[in-house]
Amino acid sequence: MHRRVVMIGVAGDSAAGKTTLSKGLVQALGEDQVTAICCDHYHKYNRQMRKELGISALSPEGNYIDIMEQHFRLLREGKPILMPIYNHKTGDFDPPVYIKPKRFMIIEGLLPFHTQRMRLNFDVKVYLDPPEELRYAWKVQRDTAKRGYTREEVMASLVKRQDLSPRYIHPQKRLADMIVRFYPPENNASETGGHLNAQVVLKPTVPHPDLADVLQHGSNGVNPALRLNLGRYEGTPADFMEIAGSLVEEKAHDLIALIQKHMPEDCRLNEALLGQYQLGLEARRSLPLALTQHLIAYHMVTAGLAIQEMYA
């Protein structure tokens, strides 16, 4: 494989926050630098056919896995693809779209790590793992505001799919290099937005930056904004980074600036575009999300430098 493009994979269950995370990276790094696509476009059947056949979009048999393998490799090599388009509003397919990869490629979806051929294309693999109660709340908010479903229809769909996620989606968690989990603080269990805590599990499968300076600054005070604990994830040593949902703007700016120092001087992210998300149709911002995105951007940029050195 001729590695010409940096590829980041973002996996997770439906409404886990994959598109929000990816969109922020595209905006912060620049749309002229990043192309992002969703694996949902590789569904085999439209909504009506899935209903008739009893096949879920969460299962491999409901998706063109072989075409994803082929397209991932072509994009990794810097070659264009003709990508199918699945329309969530209509539940049917639109005409395909010509996709030409840029310097960075983000592929997000339900099954991007399903096969080894798919996984081999990624420089870093990220898995989003919110608590089920939070994911349910996010799915209701999204599908009623953007996809035309009623709350009752969304809840019925979640119940119908609850045995499929552990079978097909969750196993990808152990294959990821970073696991991101947003969760409510103890004193506010109903929180679903900007004040969620974030835990980022950093596995030793990729080289993470030495964040000693960031941690020192973030751990100051009675209620530290940032903590790092060494632990084990499924028997493997890993670092567990905890980002407080109570993080304030000034502290977040300082921490982002420190992470920036670990990146090349000519790489500048638009900090204001990090952490943006939507609550229904309302635009909001999460500072823990912004820090998480910046850490993922670090991996994108350093992987890009490695590719440049490879062909220098």
C-alpha cells in the first residue's frame, strides 16, 4: 500500500457523537485540508428493503463491506472514489458523489474497523463509547430534530437494535487506539451537553504525546480540570485521561495552547471551531470535546509528517 493520505477512523454506535467529533476536526483543520465521509453510505439496502428483509444497518450483512475495504485503500493511496450516497431523511439512495482525498481523511461510522483490511488503512483508530442512557438521549434529540422521526419511533428502534450493538459494534472498542467516553458529572446526572466529563483512554498501540506540561497546568486547584491515571484496559496498560465538564474557557484555552506546542509551528487549528456541537437545532460548545479533538488532531498532524518524511 502506498500511504499518501493520513486516515483517522472514528467508530461507535448510532448517535455516539461520531459526526460531531469529525465535523469539528474538519472545521478546525480546514476544509481544504480534510475530507470526511460516513460509512452509512455503504448500506446495501434502503430503509424499506431492510424492513422487508429483516436486516439491520448495524450488521455487516446490511453493508457493502467489500466495497468499503476497496474504497478505504484507494483513499489511503490518494486516489478518488465514486461514493454511494444514503439519504437518512428519505431512507433511500441519492446519486453517487466523486470524492477526492485531501491531506487528511476521516472515516466515521458503525463498522469502519470490522475487518483487518479496513483497519490496516488507519493511522489512528478512535472509538466513541458514551453510556447507553446518554446515547439514547442524543439519538432522540438528533432523529426527531433532523431525521423526521417521532420519539416513540426512535425508542422502538433502539429496543429492536439492542442485541445487535454488542454483537457487531462494541467489539471494535478493543481494536481502537483511543476510546473516548463523555459522561454526566456525579452532581448532574441529567447533563447531556457542554458540561459532560470526558474520559480518553490512550492505548500504547500508537505513540501519544508527552503531556506532562499540559497535565501540570490542568491539575492545579481544588477541582482539577485534567487528570491522568495509569491503569489497564482489558489487561493492557493504558493511560486514562479525565477532563472535567466544569472546565472554564480560560483554562481550556491555556491547555489547548500547551498541546499546540507539541505540534509543528506551521500547523494552526482554529480553536473557536473546536468543541462545537448541536443540541437539537441549537449550536453550542463543549470544552472537554474541544480538548479531545485537539489531541486527535495532534495524531493527524504527526502522522502527516511521518508520511512526508517517508517520501522525502
